[in-house]
Amino acid sequence: MKKFDVAVLGAGIAGLTTVYFSINEGFKTVLIDPNIPGREGSYNSVGILTRQLYTKREILLAIESISILNEIIPDIDTITYDRRFITIEDEKTAFQDYRFYRKIFTDVDIYYYGELPSDLSSINLHVNEAILISYKDLMVNTREVLRKIYESIVGNENLIEYRVKAEKISEYDGEGYTIYLENGETIRSSNVVLALGAWNKYFIEKNKIYLPISTYACIAVRLEINGSIPISGSDEVNYLYWMIEGKSRLVAGEYHQSTPITRPDKTDDIKLENREKSVIKSLMDRFKNIKELRLKEYIVGPCSFPIGKRPLYKELMKSLFLIDGLSGYGFTLAPALAKEAIDSITSKT
Ligand SMILES: Cc1cc2nc3c(=O)[nH]c(=O)nc-3n(C[C@H](O)[C@H](O)[C@H](O)COP(=O)(O)OP(=O)(O)OC[C@H]3O[C@@H](n4cnc5c(N)ncnc54)[C@H](O)[C@@H]3O)c2cc1C
């Protein structure tokens, strides 16, 4: 039976970055996923990595993840649309958030109604609203990010890949775990990192472990624009976010459009027709220089929402790590959690 130091289950953003750190530490690593790496859940991510988040822990993870992606992909600027990000909020919340962010990172400004700089003057800001702007975030082409991370690990002498589904894992037996694969093979690993995204919950249920996670389909739309939007951002007043992908395209979504699903592979059942209508209306209301927005495609993928604080990261059992509960923020949080998992394994060996 083949033996490894680290087994990584799942090859999305969480699994691929875990493998990156694992092989760099010199661990004999196995990556298990039945699908082409980076082609499932993470493939449909929009690509906003902002530090304008809700808790100090999340912000620190975002700072670390941005730095990690800059390290793994030295030419990341070639697949980056912008580094600036705005949040529109009511004046009071914006001021509170501004003070909170300033304690953690300094490249953030606040603009009140009637004070917008000329490059943001096409935003319809209302009385009692304000804008926060940060300058060192990342708006990226996520499919290219995944491809480039995979390129940086594939062929490494410390990495073996199995393109097969993991069925279940054994109990810890004092030395490690046995992983049972769908093709009947079994492998051994001293450490296991579960990076199965929305599939974690269903996989781990077989080991009689309950994860406090709800599974949702996150939905976004890719739109052609006739006109212009000056910057990527989120509108917390209207529960809307958008990312500009060049002169004539953007992706956008509304937080409340996330829809509960019974299993991650059930996203095909969701009715998508007309989902773009309210997104288009909100964007047209918010920006002055849009003549037309036309639907190019719907984007939908499974997301795992923790019941409680985000993310759900922990050592589930001895040497069994879980990266989960990333909600719509997997690119922003997972690379840093991947590093934490491998750092924990390193510190024990
Ligand atoms: C529309 C949309 C917009 C989003 N926008 C953003 C954004 O702007 N910024 C951001 O940070 N995040 C965003 N997200 C969230 C982000 O995409 C997810 O949080 C992230 O992709 C989760 O990554 P993951 O590696 O945990 O899981 P996944 O990418 O889902 O990877 C899990 C992997 O596990 C594999 N797998 C499943 N079962 C098994 C098994 N039994 N054995 C082996 N392998 C298995 C799957 O094939 C898959 O490759 C968005 C998501 C969606 C859907």
C-alpha cells in the first residue's frame, strides 16, 4: 500500500494551495480528486479578494491569502483586473468600518456624500451614504489563478495525483489514516487535509461526524456593458457586488440570491431565468454612465456556509484537518488556511 506524509482531498483553491505548501515543506503528498484540478466549485468563483471583511480573523486571512497568491504566481498582475475595491454603506456603518480597518491596514480611505473624487463621480451616492476604498486587494481571473497554481505544483517529485473519488477514511490508528478510493485501492497517510468544499459535509458524514454547514448555490451573472462602471466593489445597502473584467464585461451578484440546495451536485436544478434582472436594475440605479447591460451567462456553483462564524477551519481529529465554511469567500480565505494546516503539520514533525 502506498504511504504518504500528507493526503489532500479535493483540488479546488483550498486543496491546490495546501499541496503547494506541503510539497515545499518536502512532505510526500498525494492529491485526490476525480475531476481535473480546479475545474469544480472554485472554477465558478468571481475573483474578488478584498480585505474589507467583517472580523479581524477574516481580514488577517485575506491579507495572508493575497500575499500567498502574489508569491505562488509572480506574474499575477497579468491576470489581475484591478487592486482597488469599494464598499458603499450607510454613513454610520462606513465610519465604524473605516476605524476598524485602519487598525489592521492603512491603505483605506472614506468618502462621504458630496465629496467623491472625480474618478468615482459617476457613482450615485445618496445622502447618508459613504464609500470605503482600499487599494491593495485583488480582483483576478480565478480560472487562470487555478491553472497557474496547478502548473506550479504538477510534476513535483513530492507529489502523486489520483484522479479518483475518495470514498471514506478510517479512524486514526496511532500512525495515520487509511483512505479508501472508489476504484478499490487504499492508500495510507500520516496526515489528511479535507479540502472538499461543499462536499466535505457529505464525505465526513460517513465517519459519523456532523459539520455545522449549510450548502447553498451561489449565483452570479456575467454581463456585457455599454457604458462604464469606474471600479469593482460591493453595495451593502442593496446587497450587491460586482467585478469589472475589462472595458466591456463585468460579473455581478446579489447576496440574497444564494439558494439552499440539498447536495453540492444539485446546482443544475436551480432556475436561473431572469436572475439578472434585479442585478441589472441595481447596477443601473447605482451608476450614471451605463447605457445598457446585457446578460452573457449565468454562473453558479456550490458554497458551504457555516452555521456560526466563518470559516470553519479545525483539526477535526488527530492529524485530520478540515478547510470548510468558506461561504462566497474561498479564494480570500483558503490559501491562508492551507498554510495554517501545513504549518501545524510541520510543527508536529
Ligand atoms: C458564483 C460564485 C462567486 C464567488 N465569488 C467569490 C469571490 O469573488 N471571492 C472569493 O473569495 N470566493 C468566491 N466564491 C467562493 C469560492 O468559489 C469558494 O468558496 C471556493 O471555490 C471553495 O473552494 P474549495 O477548494 O473549498 O472547494 P471546491 O473548489 O469546491 O473544491 C472541492 C473539490 O473537491 C472535489 N471532490 C468532491 N468530492 C470528492 C471526493 N469524494 N473525493 C475527492 N475529491 C472530491 C471536487 O471535485 C472539487 O474539485 C464564489 C463562489 C461562487 C459559486
